[in-house]
Amino acid sequence: QKEVEQNSGPLSVPEGAIASLNCTYSDRVSQSFFWYRQYSGKSPELIMSIYSNGDKEDGRFTAQLNKASQYVSLLIRDSQPSDSATYLCAVNDFGNEKLTFGTGTRLTIIP
Amino acid sequence: DTGVSQDPRHKITKRGQNVTFRCDPISEHNRLYWYRQTLGQGPEFLTYFQNEAQLEKSRLLSDRFSAERPKGSFSTLEIQRTEQGDSAMYLCASSFDRNYGYTFGSGTRLTVV
């Protein structure tokens, strides 16, 4: 059974600081990795995807992947109150269509 | 195109009744997925279609659940003889390539009383 683990939080970060969200996964054949943001009562929204070891940057967001250690992280620079949400990590295996999600980390940006 | 549409947004039903939800994916997406999410949990995979073919179905999905995508466009998810444990948000998503992630609809929140 594939597992995707996230610290449920809540994680509180002052406005303007860097928020760091972590995710570990159990299956070594996992190939694609995604971060989704979910506001309370809303559906998940894709914010980052990463497939190769290393960093991938998109605006204030940076995804980091380390396949040897089986973890993926999301950094949010210059955190804003609008970043307050639950962040879901999801992984996908080669040849498998479904995404396996973690339980999410609730992030609160403190003004 | 306005994204993935789901209908209804909310559904309250009595235990034992049947319910049906509809999903209209993004038009150029041939892949369609159904997920279920309960409070404090991540979305849980239910089933997957590529065009009209249902190619994968979760072992967790009981026989009371059935999904169709008759012409490879919209999809329906039916739950027969609903139980209180079926109360959840039912999410539909679509994509053109699994490696690029999904676009989710707004979901249908089901409450079984």
C-alpha cells in the first residue's frame, strides 16, 4: 500500500517569511509529484509539479525533490495571508493513472 | 472553456436513497477521474476513464457505486442505497496527460441523513 505522509500541522508562519512544507512517500517507483493548494470548502488547485531530482521554481513557489530520500518539499517565499490553506502532496507511479494524496498540511500565515 | 463542472454542488439525501452526480470535464481532456474526500483527509481515488473506457476502479469502491462516461465526454457517478458513511465531497478531475496533474471541479458535497 503506497503511503504519502505529511505533517498535518497547523503550521504558522509570519507574513513575509518562508513557509516550508514537507512530504515523504513510501514507493520507490513513484515518478511524478504534485503540490495542490486547497482553501477551506474548495477543491484542490494544482500549484506545482516536479519529476526530476532537484529544485523547480515558479514565482514564489519552489518544489524540491529527492528521490533517494523519498521526499518532496514545497517552499513558499514572501508568504502572504492569501497563502493560508491546506497543501496536499500527491504522487503518481509510472504506468499508473491515479494520484495518491497525503492528508495535507494546514498552513496559516500570520499578518 | 470554464474548467471542470460538477452538478449538483450539494446533495442531501436520506439513507437508502440513490443519488447521481454529473461531471463535465475540460473539453480537450480525454482522462476523467472521480475522487472522494472526507474532512481532514486527502482525496481518495475512486475510478478513472480514458475516453469512454473505465480503465481503473478502486478496490475500496463497493458494488453500490457505479460510474459511466458514455460518449467520452461527461461522466456520471451513481451511489445506490446510500449509507451515512458515503457522506463526503465527491470530486471530479480531468487531464490530457497524467504527468501534468489534474484539474479538479468544485465538487459535490453529499450528506446522507
